[in-house]
Amino acid sequence: MPSAHYLPLDPQASDADDLEEEEGQQEHRTSMNNNQYNIRYHPQPAVDYDVVVDDDDNDDDRTPTMGKAPRLSRSIPSRRRCWIMPIMLLVPFCIVFLYFMLSSQTLGLGTSLEDVDDDYEPHNGIDSPNTHALNETLHICSESHEDGRLYVQDKPSSAYAQLPVIYFVTPTYPRREQIPELTRLAHSLLHVPRLHWLVANDHERCDTYMDILLNRFGIPFTHMASPMPHKFRNSKPAPRGVANRRAALQWIRQHNLTNGVLYFGDDDNTYDLRLFTEIRQTQRVSMFPVGLIADYAVSGPVVRDGKVVAFLDSWVAARRWPVDMAGFAVNLGYMSLYPNVNMPYKPGYEEDLFLRSIGLHIDQIEPRGNNCTEILVWHTQTKNKKSPVVRLEKKYLDGRSNLGALFRSLKVMGVAFASDTEGPLATISKNGKGKPHSYFLS
């Protein structure tokens, strides 16, 4: 039976002869067919060749049962349309399917543990779409490579001469808690032998008071000014600490250091001294859990049979390496194999993209902290407050008492400020009773 999608031409003489020659053809069938042609085809050109014409008085199918293919070039044959329509429906389905497949790979969904060690190209972050090495401008404020500590953990410093050096990078920024937090951290680092402290301050100029403070501790150090680029200052959230760490990476690269261990240690963290013993033997990248991180109060590797197989972190966000900055250490010899090591100005993704830039594979990770069962570093945070202004008359801030020198020191550290006219009036008391300043200071 000819397809109803073809438009038969008006009956020709040869068509009538063909109809008469069919075996078993009856006259009323021929008459019915001729009536069908008269009903279906009319003088104006047909537009929709797929429409079946029905007679309200007759429920029979009015689609022609016989006919020849039209010899028209003005329209697309309907048999082709039969193929086109399914293809048009199939294409968007395929696009949606591929989208979800790629999305699941990006998010880390639908993959087995065997899939997680697939190769990833090093990624240098949004600030450097084309892979290239860091080219930061360094502003070294002061530096000392001499260890001024005579004894470390009851042993002379010379007893540790064969140990690899730990390069401890601390990003910091001016605030009233800055100096007390650096002081607290320094008194932890004083117990760690063979350590060079890289203190990168988010400040346009060098801080003379910080130079004096760092020299006083006797720990080998480098103090550098590493301000955040102005274009990121108003970002919410701002990529705090990135410029500092990039400057430290640039310093390491310029000194061509290939022996030692790199560790990023914030100034508000709390460190177990065992951490430094653990990370000093890092061959490529070591990892360990960090306490007080986000919703789970912990972030770190999942370990089975002594191997890292996954990660526990309350904010995955499609990160291949969902770890805290304080939760890993890197061997400098291994890092030197990747000249395009980088860290992006992308809040929340600094760790992930840094580790990608050094070509890390999951089977290279060395679990520390008793197979990641112990917390050796805590993400403690000091609540930041605005530095207060205290009203104290300047005439009383001379050498007649300690208050002048005290408030000058507090001002240098950014902790508090004295003013003649602003802030709450400073209370000076004796025996539980407040007295005017003049009572004690005149």
C-alpha cells in the first residue's frame, strides 16, 4: 500500500488502465477510489501532506490507498521528515545527557574510588588562565638566616643540623589581634628546630615594629610586605592571604630551594609540636586532619589500609582536594618539578588549585597523624574587633607615668589609640573609687 504521506497526482489515463488490470478489482472499489481522489485533491496546492481528510458522514479513512509519488520539488518528502523528527528530538536529549555526565564528573558524583586517581591537568586558577610561573614583586622588609636560639628542646641547635628545614609560611594582616597572635605562634615555633619562618604581611609598607619583634624571637625568618592587589579589595569574599602565600612561593622559587618542606601556617591556628616531627619527613605531599573546621568541626583524609582514598569535609564544592590550608605539607624537591606552581585569587579554592598545579595524585599522598586519627592542628580563631579609642588628655601622656609609653606601644601594634576628644573617658581608680586623671598624674 503506498504511503499516505505521498501526494498522488490527478488520475491519468494510464492510472485508470492500471486500476482495471488489477486482479480481483471490483467496480464499486474503483468508483470509491475515484470519489476519494475527488474529495482529497482540489485545485489549490496542498500545504500539509500529512493531514487525513475525514467526511463527517462517513468514518472511513479518506487517505488515498493508492497513488504515485509526487514529482514536486517545492516540499520535503514526508519520508525524510519521518527521520528528521526523531533526530530533532534525540539531539537535545543527547545534549542534556552529556551535560549531566560532565557535571557528575566535575562534582565528583557517580565515581568509584578507583576513579579518583584519574589524571588532572595542573590548574593555575582564574587569575592565570594560561599556565605560567608566578611573577610576584617581592618587598623584603628584613631577613635573618641565623638561628639565635642556643637551645631547642633542651638540645643545642647544632644537634639538629642534619634535619630538613621546614619553611613555615604565615600570611598576616594589620588588625588589633595581629601582634598577640604572632607572639603566641612564635612561642610555639621557638620549640621547633631547623625552621625558617616566612611572615608575609598584607600591608603596603614594611612594619618596623614587626621587624623588631621577629628579630627578638631569634627564629630564622623573612619578613615581607605582600599587599593584596587593589582589584580584589572590594570582592566579597576577598581572597585574603593569597597574595601573601604567592609572595612566599616566589621567594622559595627565587632562592631555588629544593631541599626542605613547605607548610602554610596561619597566625591564629593552634599547633601540636608533634606536627612538625610528622611533616618533616614528607616525600611528596603529606596530609592530616584539621580540627574546628566548618560544620563537621574537622576536615581531613579518609584512610583505608594505610592509603588515602577520599576526603571528609562539609564543603565539597566540586573540589578535587577538599582540604584545609593547614592540612597538608609539600616537599620542596617534589614541588620544584612543577615550574608553574600557583595559587589563585579564588576564595575557597586556593588549596585545591594549588595542589592541582603540582600535579598531585591521590596515591602519592602520605597520611600523617597516626593514619589521620589524631588532630595535630586546630583552626582556632580570635574574634576580631575594632581597635578602640580611649579618651586621655595628651598632657598626661608624658614621662610622668607609664601611660604615655604604654599607649604609644599600643598604637604601634594597632591595639588601641588615645585621644583628647574621642572615645570613652579612661577611668583611673584606687581603692575601688574612680578619680580624675589629675589626681594621679598632675
